[in-house]
Amino acid sequence: MNGPELSGVHPLVPLLIYSDRQFPPTTESQPITAHREPQADIHPRTHSCIQVNNTHRPAGTVKKPLNAFMLYMKEMRAAVRQEVHERESATINRILGRRWNALSRAEQSKYFDLAQKERLLHLQLYPGWSARDNYGKRKRKDNQRKFTLKISTSLET
DNA sequence: TTACCTTTGAAGCAG
DNA sequence: CTGCTTCAAAGGTAA
């Protein structure tokens, strides 16, 4: 198999090469975006990432490394979309979860190993980074539930 | 335009 | 340490 991957090689392969040593002149504001989501960093048409930098949301927001299942989803999502006549990610993800649980441990280990490498790579790419950087950033209704829970606790106290 | 929905796993947080 | 909560992807859908 030369490259079952759609785009060619795994997104982390070219980065593993760099992981051997310190990265070339990093502009600190732009730390190796090749990892994933280049669109979140620089838009070719926009080109002016200066404005988007501080005002709204930092373009260089470092996200969590993908776990084994997320990596499995990344690879299988397109295929499943073609198999079934469905486009909603919620439905697709439900199917992916079903297939993931049907995989043997040996088959899953492939993705667990890949996820571990991603974590190590992430550690090298962003030393000092913590998942708490993005913790509570999403606006979710769960926040209200947590808030309500707090209120209940306070009332009891 | 944004959050929701949905999955598993990792990790943060609270007690 | 135990258990609960949030985020990671992602795309149609609802508000």
C-alpha cells in the first residue's frame, strides 16, 4: 500500500521529521500549522491574519490532540458517507461508534498507537500546552446545567 | 451565524 | 482516588 490515505501521508508524518529537532524559525504566532486545520490559521484570500489575531479568537489556538476514535473517524468518515446515503455527522458518528466497538483490539491498537504518537508530537510542538487552555471556551448548554448544579448546591448550603 | 446533535477517549475539574 | 464535565471532528439542521 503506497498510501491508502486520501491526501497522501498521515498529517503527522511530515511533522515527525521535524520532531527530531527544534523547529526552524518559528514565529511563535504561527507554530507549525501543518498539523491540521490550516484554514483556521491562514486564509489564502484573507492573507491578513493580523486583524483576526487578537480581536476575536487567536488564530493559533491549539486544540486537543485527536484520540484513537477521532482518528478512526477521520479515516472512515468519507467512506461511510458514501456507503450510507447520509450526510449528517451525527448519524455518521453513530455508525462510526458502532463499527469502532466492533473492531478487534488489534485493529483498534493501530489507532491507539497513532493517537499516542499524536500526543507525543503535540507535546513537542506545544510544550507547556494544556487542555485547560480551551476548557470552558465553548458555549454550551451544559454550562447552564453546571451553573444550575452550583446553585442547587449553594441553596443546600 | 451559531449551537446542537452524535460518537469514544483524554484530560480537566470538583469533592 | 472517584466521578462528572468538557473538548477533540464534522456537517446537516434548527433557531
